[in-house]
Amino acid sequence: MNPPGVGFATVFLSSLLGFAPWSLFWLVVAASAGLGFLNSALAVLLEESAYHRFSRTRDVLNLLAVGAIEPVWFHAAHAWWRTIGLVRAVTRRKAEWGTQQRAGFTPTRSR
């Protein structure tokens, strides 16, 4: 399996350097987004046909709208996060979470 974003980067650089037409880059982007939306739409269809959890059509349409946006913003962000994680793993750097404060629960007494 290739590291995240290698396909997009390869087609982008090929188009930038003139080895491939820009239409190929946009075709790859459209195919990726289209297949991502198709995957989400089929998941919503399967969920709705099997369980009928959404009483309003508006809820299903909201899910489909998010499914249309997801391949464009979330998959790119997720690929970026995976790349950062891969670089940190290869260079053996630890993830830095910062200081975490507990909130929302009261401390329990020891027995």
C-alpha cells in the first residue's frame, strides 16, 4: 500500500511538469470524489432500507449532503494526518498531545 496522497501527488506533478494533461488530474480528482460519494450514498441507502432510523426525508438528505462533501475535505485532511503520523513513525518521534485537563467528572474516593 502506498503512503497517502501518492497518487494525487504523482498526477499533479505530472500535470505540472507537462507529462500529463490537466484534464487527467481533474479526472482523477472527480473519480475519487465520485466514488467516495457513491460509497457514502450506498451506505445511507443500505442503512435506511434495513433499519429505517430516519423518520424525516430531510435527515437522509443531510446525510447525503455530508457524504458529498466528505471525500473532498475529510479524506484530504485524513491523508494529511496519516502522512504526519507516517513521518513521525519513520523518524521515531513521539506524538505530542500536550497537557490534558480532566473535566466533567468528580474525583472518586479511594476505598
